[in-house]
Amino acid sequence: MSYVDNVYENVVSYYPDQKEYHQAVKEFLESVRTVVENDEEKYQQEAMLERMVVPDREHSFRVTWTDDHGEVQVNHGYRIQVNNALGPYKGGLRFHPTVTQGMIKFLGFEMVYKNALTGLPIGGAKGGADFDPKGKSDREIMRFCQAYVGELFKYTGPNMDVPAGDIGVGGREIGYLFGMYKKLTDQFDGTLTGKGLTFGGSLVRTEATGYGLMYFVDELLKDHGQDIKGKTVTVSGAGNVAIFAIEKAQQMGAKVVTCSDSNGWVYDPDGIDLDLLKEVKLEKRARLTEYAAKRPNAEYHEGHEGLWAVKTDIALPCATQNDITLEDAKALVANGTYAVCEGANMPTTLEATDYLQKNGVILCPSKACNAGGVSVSELEMAQDSEHLYWSFEEVDSRLSDIMRNIYHIIADAAKENDLGENYVAGANIAAFNRVAEAMAAQGVY
Ligand code: NDP
């Protein structure tokens, strides 16, 4: 059995239930297979792949908190620090009932290589808990965050590990986490990013992932002699990434016709009304049925089926993992979709990835497309350590430069390795080279 296959088999047998982790590792290893096999002895001698697929450490802990009825509740919390070859561990926290150790591990693994593509000095980690923020009062959210950070603070620090938000963890939660972190450590530092603007946060952080995705898409289209203006765009999700991707796409002159939440999706042929969407999802934290009710031509569909069958030029999955299945990929191909650019983490199944690539749809992977969030998080770390704030224009222009540069890094890596427009492989190879070089230079430990 080859070195690459052997490493993958060991991952499956050591973590048998962590299917999403298998999927992330498989995609990565398949992409870097040729690079590794060209220099197999060197990588094998240093156990490079084994050291990449086994996280530096996995913290798994109990989170005990009291609800509004005085009942004691117990959740499972995690922080998985995967690799810090390039800089302090960096990656978000996810609060969602589906969270498992395997999910956090796949997300942490992805962070290592996403962060490498940004060219910024950050390693990769991820954390979270199987806590469902839906239907909880503000005070319950606060008590949960305080209990969670009561354990998390032991493993974090501005030069050690810097968490941020993810699904279910927005500005409100980061505020509560930071408050308790500060009380426990007496340190007002840049340990958490995504903070409020009055206490060390950065302008553009809220918009960063969605805006960054569109800067990437714009560069991709320009490089292919096309213009985003006038293009039809379909989006899944109606959270932080989706909303700001829609905002930037509309500013760039594209027409966005769909969005979704965990209950269903909306097709709005007149183009999504962004003010209404923000009111429903960001202010009222309500369902998309409320959006559809106020738009005469909009259709609401319960569930998730059918969104990717809407005719589009550019598809932007911005909700969650494994959102685009093989069936969806077939519909996207049948409709002549030009590109799928992943706003969410790993939203395309391996079968769908394969089908899209074999049928001429350009697929740009999340570790490249959604790196805008972590990039501005790193710019927040830089501002915190300088004790200064930068203007919106300055952060936004750095974000745009970083995202456009990422496009060229992955496109060049694909070209140099004779992979045509296989940007999934291009991203993995470029990121692998950077991390492997730093690991090799730092010795075996
Ligand atoms: P949010 O929690 O703000 O929004 C997530 C959206 O997806 C919501 O509309 C939610 O619906 C929907 N959703 C959640 N779970 C499911 C599901 N199982 N099926 C269908 N829809 C679902 O998260 P973000 O926008 O921050 O994150 C979206 C994705 O982007 C995630 O994969 C995240 O890891 C990734 N990402 C986020 C970054 C960021 O800066 N925020 C950075 C990089 C990646 P509902 O409204 O009903 O909850």
C-alpha cells in the first residue's frame, strides 16, 4: 500500500466514527498525492503526513450551566488544536446541536490549510459545543458562554490560540466569552477575535467572509475574461456569510435570487431584498417564511431540495457542510452553471465535487473562498497587538488584496502541477507546501 493510502487507512481505523474527518483528509490527501509521491522518502522519513493528520491536541470537556428554570444542563465542549507550524492556533467556535468531536476535527484540519493560503502567520484549530442557541434567552446564552470559556481560557492566549465565531457564535457570544475570559485572566488582549468595535474588534470583520468570497469570485471571473456584473447568483444560507456575500454581489452588479435557512429556501426572481432579509434574519432572528410573506413574487420551499436546480451562473453554498449532493451537482451541470464557489466549509460532497469537475464546472474550495473571515480576524489580532484601530477602507482593501492573491496562488499551483482548473487540488497543494516547509524547518518533535 502506498504511503498516502496507508496514512488514510490509519485515520479511518483510529477515528472510525468521524466520517466528516475522513472526508476532509481524503480530499486533502488525494490532492497532494502526486506531490508527496514525487518525494515520498523525504516525507515518510519525517512522518510528515502522520503529523498533519493527528492534531497537536484535542481538548474535550464538560460544560455545565443553569437554565432560566434553575435546571442544571450539561453539554460537550471541544477545542482541537491541529497545527501551529505557521503561527498561533486560529479558528472559530461552533455552537450547534449537531457538533461532535469529528466535526470539530474536520473543521480544524481545514483551518490549517485555509490559514496557510492567506499568507498570514496563523496556524489552525477549531472549537465548539453541542449547545443549541435557538430558543435560549440572552441570559442563558451568557451563562453558557461563561461556562464554556471557564474551561477554554486555559488553552488560549494571544500568542497561543485565538478563537473566533462560527455557526451559532456571533458578536453577542464573543462579547460574553471575552468578558469572562478577561475576568478569569485579568488580561485585556487579542485572544478572541470578532469582538465588538468598542473593545478591540476590527471594522469589516462582520462582512469579511461574505465580502471576501465575492472578491475571490470577481478575481476568478476577471482572470477568465468575464464580468460579475449582470450575472445570476444562487446562495444557500441566510447567516453571516450568506448575507454579506449577497450584499457584495449586489454592490458588484450581480442578481442574487435564492437564500435558505435550516427550515427551507426562498426563490425571489426579482432579486433578494437585502434590507428585508437582514431584518428577518439578523434583527428578528426569524424564519424565511416571514421574508417570503412580504415579497409578492417570492416562492418559499420547505426543506433543502431544489435550491441548486435554480438556473444560475455562479452558485455560492454558504450554509453548512455537504449541502451540494451528487443530485444537486447534476442539476447545476444541466443548467450550465459556470462556477461553484464555497462560502461554507466543505459544502460539496466528494461525489458532487467529482461530478462538477468532470463536467466542466469550475469548483473553488472553501479553504480558498471563505478565508476572508480568518484573514480579517488576523488583522484584528494585528490591531490589538498594536493597540490601534484601522479604518474600514484600510481593512477592506487588505481583505480584497488577500482574497485576490489567494485566487492566483491556487490557480498557479494548479497550473504548475498540470491540473488545469482543478482549484481544489491547487489549493491543497499550495497550502500543503507551505505548512510542510515550515514543519520541516522546525524539526521533528
Ligand atoms: P450562521 O450561523 O450565521 O448561518 C448559517 C446559516 O446556515 C443559517 O442561515 C442557518 O439557518 C443555515 N444552516 C445551518 N445549519 C444548516 C443545515 N443543517 N441545513 C441548512 N441550513 C443550515 O453561520 P455562518 O454564516 O457564520 O457560517 C456558514 C458557513 O460558513 C459554515 O460552514 C461556517 O463554518 C462557514 N464559515 C463562516 C465564517 C464566518 O466568518 N462566519 C468563516 C469561514 C467559514 P438558520 O438561520 O435556520 O440557523
